[in-house]
Amino acid sequence: MRFLCPQPQLVNAVQKVYRAVATTTTLPAITGILLQAHDNNLTLTGTDLDMGIIYKFPVEIIEEGDLLLPGRIFTEMVRRLPPTSLSLRSLDATAVEIAYQQSRVQLNSFDPGQFPALPPLEGDFSLQMPLNVIKDAIRKVTIAAGNDDLRNVFNGVLWELDLEGNRLNLVATDTHRLAFYGGQPQSFTSDKGASALVPNRALNELARLLPGDEGAVSITLGASQIYAQFEGLTLYTRLLSGKFPHYQQVIPKEHTTTVNINTRELLDTVERATLLARDENKARAHIIILRVGEKSLKITSEAAEIGHLEEELTAAIEGEALELALNGRYLLDTLQVIDTETVVLELLAPLKPVVVRPAGQDNYFCLILPVRIG
């Protein structure tokens, strides 16, 4: 193999696929990045067997072929090379040379035949989502996903294709909070609804890799994996097994109190209150108190070793006065992804879930379970 490529292009491609390269494994081949030079295109692939990233772009190919290079050292080396034209060629079955300006570096390589074959790009249904919608959905829903090694069903995001409502619903929960987002696909090919449990990690990588907000990403869902494609980029991931909880059962059907309040003011206050609410007892860490009055929302927090905070915010309130305790970190995470000037809190009782919504939008909400104190 031999090809010519500008260093900025190559480093951009390498850094994308390196996100999926395995770091600790007994299979040396998947610690590498596979390079395939064919038909005037260079395709780079990285995988840890659970997730894979493929990136394809045009280069000047002098001799076609495949290479498998150690992922970490190849990525670090290319990143440190000068921004000039690079010539990369295989010397033999175990080495490759990168030439630049008047210099060259030689790296050992793996046998590309040892790199695992990726699952075929096929599935039961496919759809297209606008980039700005899928990135917004991922940003707002993954805050509620868990990281429990023993219950991996909570480490994923449920995807539900709702044909009747022409929506793709994304739902995540860690059992303490739940986030829901409903987005409209540009198009989809399916005659029935479908669902899948997609790993949180893969979705965050997808949002990170998708450039800008223009265009649409194509998504194909199979029996055990999901593919997302945009221009030369493809990300695939294995789906999580297990049954996602019946989340509809925990969403309140009614509320007795509604609080409309400035998002920025509430976020700043909750941030200060949560900073203060530190406690060696993990059960009480980050706990803040919300007191809903007739025309204001009062937030308090304290820690025996640090001090006490009390702030009162003006709000438009309808319904009964109420007091409850929340994990301030959960409320803060939610407020940080809400883009509207005003946020709405819907409350029912001191130990019933609090629903947080962007004012004027009905496609997103986050539900937070209060905590019992005293």
C-alpha cells in the first residue's frame, strides 16, 4: 500500500476512529486502526467489538492495499507531524513508513487479516433525522442514563419508533430520574413500530462526531446493532440486551402546582446551593430544599462543616404551596440542557416526581424523584 495525504486530513480521520479503538484487551488486533486504500479513497476503522467507527475520505492512492497500525502510537505520531503532505507506504508485512518533508518515521504494524469483520449494514428499518434534532435529543436525554455495571439496561437510551405519532422517542433513566425527548424523523422505512436499547456511550460519541447542525443522519436498526451514517462517517454499536422498564407508568398524569421561573436565575441559584450542599453522608450529599410559596420559590441548602444558603426567586406560581427535597445535581444537569428563557416545574406532592419542562415546548421533559429527609 502507498498513498499521499495532507497531515490535517489524516489527523482528523485518525482522531475520529481512535475513539472506538480498544485500550485493554487480549486481542492485539483491535488495539489497532485498520487502513484500507482502494478506489481513490482511504477508509479508517476502529473497534472494541462493542462499538465501531468508520471514516472514509478521498486521497491520492499510488498502490492499493490494507494496513493495521497500533492505534495509540499511530494517532499520537500523526497528530505531532507537521501540517504538510504525508506519504505512507508499507515496507513489508510488519512495518510501515511515513515520509514528510525531508524526514521519515517507521512503525511496526499488525496483520490486517486479524482485524475482525464488522457486521453487515442491514436492518429491519431505517430513518433519517436532522442533525440538529438528533444532537439535541442526545444532549438532553443522556443526562439521565446510568453507569451501573450490574444493570446495564440503565446504561442505555431507549429508542421508540412511534408510527402513529410520526415520532422517534428517546428515553433514559438511572432509576432516580428520567428524561424523554420526542423528535420527528425526516423519513423512515417501516410499516410497524420498533424499539432498541442503544448504549449511552455510543450516542455521546455520535453527537461528538457529527459536525454542525446542517443535514441529516441516516440510521439503520438491525436485530442486534444500530448504524448511524453521515457523509463519510459511519458509527455502529451493539444494542444492549434486557428489558427497559415501563417508563410511562412513572410519568405523573396530573399535578397540583406549577412554577414558571427564569431558567438562568434558577440554574445559578441551584448551582450555588448544590455547591454548598456537600455531606460526608452520601445519602444527604447535594440535597437542596425547594419551598413553593404564593409568588416565589425559596431554595435552601446546608452542610454542617461549611454553612447555609437561602435564596428566594420570583416566579409565576399556580396551585398549592409545597415543600420538597431534591438532589441538586439532577436538577442542575436538567437546567443546563434547557435552552428556553423560562422553565416550568410541575409538582404533585413532597414525595412524588417533579417534572421539569422547557416553557412552550412539549417534546422534552425530565422527571426527578424527590428524596425523603428528616
